[in-house]
Amino acid sequence: MKRFLIVVAAVVFGFLVAWGCGYAGSHIDWAMSQTPKHGCYEIDHCNVPWWIIALFIGSLFGPSIFYGVVAFIGTKLNWSPTRWIGTFIPLLVITCGLYFAGYALAA
């Protein structure tokens, strides 16, 4: 039961990281480039290729699934608290870096 709760906590943490990075990235003024964009970029109003939807779903659920897998492995190997922190902080930095890179490159 303890292992299950740790994995669920890691999955919830992954969702919170995805939501927080998406929220923060959408509210930062990325005024690096003012090139006008043409076309329709909304998933719900436009016809988009299937791989765009797959990327969207992967970027939304990917961190939570990955964090859950890492937590599952960590509980199986009985990691120390130092090992947990040493694993999840770089994962957090990489996840946020990937989200913010997407916003910065789109600007």
C-alpha cells in the first residue's frame, strides 16, 4: 500500500508540474520575437494532424507517467531520501526546461 501511495503521489506531482509549467509559460511575456503567425493553431477549432494531438497528449501526461515509473523503481529499490531528492530535482529541472523551451522557441 505504501508503494502504491508513493507512485500515486509522484503521478499527481507530475500533473502539477505539467500544469504549473504550462500556466507559467503561457503567462510570461515572451517578447523575443514579434513575427506574425499565420494559420489556425487551436486543437478544438481546427483540423490538426494526428501527430500534433499525440504530442499534445504526450506533453500533458508524459511527465506524470514518467514520474510514476521513476517512483515505482525507487520504491522497489528502497531509495534513501537523498536519492529521491537527487533524482526528482533533476527531473523537475529537465521537465520545466522542456516546457519553457517550447514556449521560448514559439515566441
